[in-house]
Amino acid sequence: MLHAQNPVVEIRTSGSTAITSKASLHALYATSPYIPIFSQASGTGIYSQEGLHGEITPDASNPKNQFIGVVGLGKNAPSLGGNGAYNVGVFGSGKHGLFGKSSESFGFGVYGDGHTGVLGISNTGGVGVQGISYGVGLAGSFLGNVSISERLGIGISGNIPDFTLDVGGRARLRSGGSNETSAGVWFNNNLNNQLRAFIGMRDDNEFGIYSQGMAQWLMRFNVNIGSICSYSTITNCSDIRLKTDISPIQGSLTRIQALNGVNYHWKKHPETSLQTGFIAQEVQKIFPELVETDQEGFLSVNYTGLIPHLLEAIKELQEKNEAQSSTTQSLKLKNEQLEARLSAIEAALNLPTGTGK
């Protein structure tokens, strides 16, 4: 059933029909359990073919100061309200208030131009398509491929993204399995034609770094027990061109001897394997440069930094052993000389009488 308020209907000789009205509300109002209005654009020509065209004009009676070309209201959805200044091309509210589906290879189900922007992505600050959800609803949901040519900001309401992907707060990657199907991020080469490295979960227990070229997990971190497994040698940057204020280590042996190695279990995870190491507070008294303090006051030890001290301690022991060996050799020579003199004296004392000597 169609109701028109103060209608003026004009059927033009070109075949088009114009419906205009001076009423304050609707030029055409339709209600039906099926499709109230159906429009199909067809034909050829230099002009665009539009099935439904909505245009806003500021000269009509507009107490709410709203300018809306086309309004779509879903089931049980309230009408657009408020006294703010709205200039909306298409407005959709409620369940499927606005639904777009593209069947063409490069078509757009919903295309929003926020001043050179597409689907809400604009380099001039405009908004192509905006979705607002309250409660547990979805502000926007996409099925299929989505392409964003500019920047995407997530969780940075009111701010313009600074990077291609700009995330405020935590992000989560949902795992799909293990190894090649696990959650993570792939990195391409510079030419963007080859996978090079993967960072993510290896399985439910391990996070790691994977090399595509070597077909091997280079490093694995067990998130249950805290162990780290490296496939290759780990090296520290040590080039002399990177260093300054170089000085030799001294007195390492005495300080190493003051350390006490211990076995222990972690308090929070006593079920893990027996650990071997040092007590950071003891190391801090002897090697303060090897101990760091975090923001909560807990200490950590640079175990690698102990290696040069162990080396110097070994060299000190070697020097002491060589000195002791030299002393021993000297004492041995003196003993041999003394024994020879004693043998000569004994031989002289035991000579027969009257030999003239």
C-alpha cells in the first residue's frame, strides 16, 4: 500500500517519473510485507545508471539539522535522532540496516567515500563507512578479502594511525595448529617474492623463530618451563670498533673463589627440573657490573660476563703453578747438589789409614 503526502506525480515523455512533494516528511511513503520499492537501473549512455539515488538538500524543513540521502532501519531499530549536525549519504541502523554484497571481481559491496577515502580509510581525515556498536555487537564485520591502501588504526580512538598498522593496547593471534599452521607472523624478503622468517608459536608449549631457508626453528622458548633452545651458536657483539674505555681484568681468581654455586627450584614452579646457578645478591657484592635490577627490584645475573673472569682466574692459577714448579725444580737441584757433597764427605771419612791422603 502506497501513501503519498501532497504528491505531485509527473510522467515525463522521456519515460522517467518524478515524484515531488512540499510535505515536511516524506515525498513517498510505502509499507509492504514484501519489497516496498524495487528499482533496477539499466540502459546505456554517458551518464551513470543508478537503481536508487538519494540526494540531500538544505532548503527543506529540517528541525533536527540532519541531512540524510538514504536511511535504512533494521528490525526493532530506533530512528535516527539527536540534534547534531548530520550530513549522511547512507545511514543504516539495526540488524542489516545496511547490507552490501559484491558479485563482481573488483566490485564493492559497500563503497564509502570520506573525501577520497574508501571504507573508512582516508588520507584527508574523512570517514567513508563508520560503524558504532554497543554491548557485544560488531561495529563491522567482513567476510572475504579486505584491502586497505592507507593506514589502519585499531584501539586508537580519536587518533590518526602513524603506521600502516597502528594498534593501541594488546593484540592477540589465535592459533590454528602447530608448525606451518601455528599462530604468528611471516616476514618476506625485500623483493616481496619469498618467505624468509616466521615468528610465532611452534606448538602449544613453544614460541620460536623459524628460518624458511634452513627449514628449521632457530630458537625455541618453552613457555611452560622457561627453557630456551638454540639451533645454532649465539654470539655477542664484540668488535673492538664498538668499544671504548678498554682495560684489563685484574684480581679475578680471588673474586671467583668467593662465589658459591648452588642448586635450586623456582618458587612459583617447583615442579620444573633442578636448576644450577648463583644467588644474584651474592654476585652483586663481588661483580656489581654483572647484575641488573628491574623495575620491581628483582635482580638478574649476566652469566656470560663471568666467562672472562673465569679465563683470567685460570691464567692466574697457571702462573702460580709455573712459579711453584720453578721453585720445586730449584729445590730439587739444590737437594741433588747437597746429596753429592754429602756423598763426597762420607767417602772421604771412610778412607783406609796410611794412604797418605
